[in-house]
Amino acid sequence: MHEVVPVFYNVEPSDVRNQTGSFEEAFGGYESMIELKEKVKAWRISLRKAASLTGMVLANGHEAKFISKIVKVIRKKLNCKLLYIEDKLVGIEDNIADVELWLQDPSPNAVFLFIHGMGGIGKTTISKCIFNSNYREYDGSCFLADIQETSNQINGLLRLQSQLLSTLLGSNKEEVIWNLDEGTIKVTNALCNKKVLLVLDDITTRQQLTALLGPQQFYPGSKVHAIEALGPNDSNKLFSLYAFHRDHPIEPYIVQSEHVVHHCRGHPLALKVLGSFLNGKTTDVWEDAMHKLEAIPDPKIQKLLQLSYDTLEDTNDKDLFLHIACFFVGEDKEFIVKLLAECDLYPVVGIQNLMERCLLYIQNGRVMMHQLIKEMGQEVVRKESPRDPGKRSRLWHYRDSFNVLKENGGTRKVEGLALDMRRIMGTNSTSIINKDNGRKRSYEDFSGRVLYTNKENFKVVGSLKILNLSYSVELIKTPDFDGLPRLESLYLEDINVSECNLFNNSFPEDWSNLISLKFLNISKNNITSLPRCVKSLPSLKVLDAKECPHLQSVTDLPKSVIDLSVYENMSLEVVQPTPNPLTFIYAGKCEKLCVVEGCLKLQSIEKVDRRIIRYLGLESILENGMGFGLDKQNAYTEEVSIKVSYEFGIFSTYVAGKTLPCFRYKETGSMISFRVPLHPTGSRTSGLNGEFNYVWSSLWRTDNLLDDGDEIFVSINLDGSDIVEECCVDLVYDDEVEEDNQEEIDIESKDTHCTSNHISWNDRLQVEISDYVHSGKTYWFKIGGSMDVPNIDGVNDLIVDWWGLRADWRCRSIEAGVPSEI
């Protein structure tokens, strides 16, 4: 393919195209010659075509600059590339576009761009593409490759400085540099006051950066560009280009290709290496290669990924990385920090260092690693002793750990061992394991069956802080923890509920000796109430008691508890928090929960004061016999379906589709406002009764603190697409309360004494609406999700926000069953 770039030297393109001016005079002399008539015609056509092309025009300009401009244009059109790049590029377009955009930033502070990502993710390839496309636009350019590898060689940094200087100065001979300090000064001078494109590939230390850039400051315009792994579609395409020389897999390799692509987790180098290796191989080779990869990573991939590990300067960081890769990927960061801080590994700063090297990342509070990075770390440990696991520093695979214990093959080199008993359930349980003290133990010793019989088992580990007995499928009684005064966290989760679950009597009477225990997990057990030993823990902060199918009540919590989780306990009815308000209560999916003492009550209507029923407008429903009724003894029948909730001094219920008694104040839409009127008898207000959409009726007990003339605003916000069609509000006065029939009061008193779960007008919770009510004010009463209060002049004295009270008072998630609809 050819391309023409016309140059118009001291002539207008229009004169050439139309043959006017000097061209007209020249053609006039030739057209009279008959023998040249056809040639002149061809000349005119050619000139017209040439002048129609986009070209370069010099009109009384500087010729040297014009020539330089011509050279640049021709170079760009020739697309001269200084660096070789493979043609099978997939999924890098967005990264290149992002960097190109940054290069166009005119800001003087846009000086440095750091391309960040794990080894083999494509940083070098993207940098080469950027360099090839842009180096002509700069006064000087240089691409220094493999800096880490070269730096490790004798005088490696000196040679890199010399190469950089020679390139920037356009010298054909190597610049002589005697030491790094001299080289740093020369590099700084060479870069001064020049527009230079400099790419430093594989920088790992600040010393390298200073030697090759000088003591630069990283201005606010500098940027870090992180390279992410390829997505599934791009991964599949890249792998197929190398494995099948097309952009998709072919039969009969489609299933195997999916397995390989999944194993690579979007890592470009791994996809290339494995695709090239498997190209042309039979399906049985593919299958065997995948089995081998699960045990031993590919050497090329391992070598590249291990560079990030090898260049860690701190041995603590290396140990921390190997510990996490072998044992803790996916674990909570706080748990890892607590555990490894005891090993003097300084995990807080160490984890940050590993993140900067792209060796791990944090996701939802958990420490995560790319699958290939994890395998790289485990391979580092495996190579310590490929044939003898007992001589490795860490044992994480259940088979290696079991065999080392079985054969008594451990050595002092072993720093950590993990044994997942669930993975060896099929192993012969009569296999004998020899321990150092000469005693013989079987599989049952490790399954937890005998742990409770010998108190001495734990006294040898008096410094133990974390003990996890979860998933001990045959644990029938907890051990005696007298020898563990420093124990801080105890996990007893998911004991086999179908066979040997822990019941209340499975726990000891007293745990008061566990003075350091702060976290306890007793989830998924068969307890019906909180064991006595839990109530005796003096320092417990967090109690996790989720998914206990028979748990009915949680009472008498230790005063120190600030975090309680009773999530998904289907039988739970009562929760009694500590005297001091908890910071967190998680009680979602507790369908029978009716009381969180001091916080919430939820009861069927037969356990609610009749005066509250009247104020909520439910008497008309009683009279019409809708949903429930009274028998001859004025007792509620079993047909009762309505429930009432009580929270923050607010009594509420659902009455879907039913019209309630007339309200004094009504407005169309989601907001209503009015002023408290003067009552004819001088009675004070006791509360607000509200309804909207004939769905939700609520009674807000404000006591008698509202004054005549106080302005009231009520605002309602519904989740989803529901629209508030109408708001209705009325006031409740003291004299209405006092008019209650004495017989009715006596009945309520009897009902109240029958159960503490009864909802009474006289109930008081830890936080009440009335706590926020003061006379002579303007109030916003908000119902529903979070929303902004409209900016209305004068309405800024007080906002009584139902959800806001929850957020301000305590962080909690209590999802008791909603009141039933009629």
C-alpha cells in the first residue's frame, strides 16, 4: 500500500488544483504545441489529483522547521516501531486509551505514571504499545527493559544509567559513569528542561527509581494505573489464539479449555504459556497436564510470578506471604493480624507491603490472593523439600499433614500445619498415629471425640489465644478450659446437628476463669437457651449464636457484650440485651422474635392494651368481626391474625385495605402539617395517631409535652415503587386516656401480669419519642427509609426520625416478622 503526501512549496494548493496563477502561464505555452496536447491533458489531471490530497504547505515560513515537520509526518505515516510486540493482543485497548489520555494532559504536574499490577498481567506489553505510538512526539525517548534483572547483575544500575544517557543524548558510544551518584547527577541534567518519554520497565525499589530519574518529586498530577485481570470472554479468546490459532475453542477441547481458562483466572501470561503448550496435544495430555498444574505450577509462570516474592527485602514479609498463601487466603484480616502478630511478623505493615507488590488484596475485609499467586507461594514451600513434606516449613494439604502425623515424620522445620478433618473422613479411622510422648492416638483423637476426657490436653498450651473446634463432627462435650487463661476467641460452629450436636448440658457450669475470652461463636448448636458458662464470661465482647434451631431465649448476657448476633434462629422469641445498650444486634430472619427488651415488642393483638387497639382504630374491625372476634367471655378467639409492634414509643400495625375511623387532619400525598389546637377542656396531648394508604396505622406516644400552637409535620417515605396516596393524622388527649373503663384497666393489668411480653400503654423502652419532645417547637415526624427533609423556613428545631433513631441510638438489624395483614 502506497500513500502520497504532497508538499506545496511557496505555492497555493488551489493554484495547483485549478492550474491558475503561475501554472496557468506555464500551461499556456505548451497547449499551442499539437504534439504535446495529450501529455498536457494528462499533466492537468495528475496535478488536480495531487492537489486534492491532504498535504503540507510552506508559505513564507522557516524552511528548516518545515523540513523537520515533514520528517515527523512521514515517520508517523510509516508507523515505525522501535519495540517488537506480539500480534495476538487481547483486552488491552481500554488500558492503552486510559494512558494515552493521561499523556495528553497539559498540566506541568502530569509527570509520572505508574503502571501497577501482578507479574505477567500485561504491564510491559501495554508500555511497549504506548511507547511505539508516542515516542516521536518527544524531544527524546528511551525504553529501559528488565530493570530488576539487570540491577541484580554486577554494575547493573551503572550500565542502565549509561544506556539511558547515551539514548537521551543521541550518542553512538556508551557514556562512561564511574559510580551511581555521578550517574544520578548526569541523568538529572540530561532530563532537565526537555520533553522526554521515558519508560522504566520492572522497577521494584526506590533506589532504582532514584538512580534512573534523579531525586524527583511525585507531583499531584502523577497517576497510578492498575492493570486488572482479563474478563472471561477475553481470557477465552486469548487462550484460543495460542491453543487453536483461532479466537474460540474447538471440539473436542471445549470442556478442557474451560477448565484451563478458569485455572488461569484471567492472567494473560498463564493463558499464553498454557495455550502454546497444549497446542496440538491430545485430550489425554490436556487432562494430565491439568492434574499436574493442581500440584505443580508451570515453571515459566512460576519464575515470573516469584520475582515479586524474591524481591521482598524483609524476611518477615516473605514469611507473612507464605503463611497467608498456605493457610489464610480468604480469612478475615483482623483474624490474621491477631494471629500472626503473636509470631512477631508485624502483619499490619506487612500486609500493606504485600498489597503494594500485588501479592494480595483486601476484599470485604478478607485477605485474598490471585489463584496463581497462591499457588506460587505454595510452590516456594514445596520446593523446600519436594519429596519429604515433614521437612517443609508449612503443611497445608490435608494428605501431607495427615501422612506426616501418621508416620511421625515431622521435623523442627515445620512452622505451621493445617489438618482439615472433613477431607479425611474416608480415611481408615483405625490408622494409628504416634505422638512425641509415646502415646498412640487414632483418627478418633483428632475428630474431637476424646477431647473432653483429658484436661491435661490443654494445659500444655497455656498461651493459646484462639481455639477453633468448629466442624468437630463427634464432639459431644466441650473440654475443660482451666489451662487456657489467655484464650481470647473460641469457635464452636457447625457441630454435627444430626448426630452429636451440643446441648445445654454439653457445656460446663462455669467459664469465669477465661478472663481473656472476648469472642465466642456457638452457632449451629442444639441449645435452647444461653448456657450458664457463657453468662459467666467476664470479658466477652462478641457473642455469635446464629442458626441454632431450638434456641428460644437469649437472656442474662454478660455486661461486657457489645455485639450480639442471633441471626436466623427460627425458634427465638425473647432477647434480653445487657443493661448498657448494645452497639450491634443482628436478629434477622427470626420469625418468632417478639421481644428485644428495652428495644422492641411484637405481639398478636390479644396481648395488646385495649386502649392502644382503640387509638389505632381497630375497634371498628372488632365490631365487624374482620379477621378475629370475641367469644361470650370477651376472650379473643384463635382467629386473631393482626399483630402490633412497639418501638421507640410507637405502636404500629398493618390494616391493609380497611378504612379506619375519621381523622381530623387529612392530606393527599406523602406529607401533612398542622398546628396543635387548643383543646376545649384544656386537656394536654398524649400522642399522635396516624394512617396512610389504609395500610399502616401508628400511634406515637409523645406524653403531654406538646403545647398548643406547636407545628407538626409528618413525612412518609416508602421503599420501592409504592406511592403514598393519603396521610391522615389525629391527636390523642389525656382525658381520653383517663376515660378508660376501670374494668378494662383491671383486665389489662391481669393480662400484663401474665406475661412480660404484653404491650401496654404504660410500657417504657430505653429510648422513647417523648425523650425528644419539648414544648414550643416545630417537629418533623418521619416514617420510612432515609430521606432529606424539605428546606422549609422555620422547620429546623427538631427532627424525630424513626430510622434515624435506630441509626443514632444503636446499629442493629432486627427483622422480626412484620405485623400480619387482615
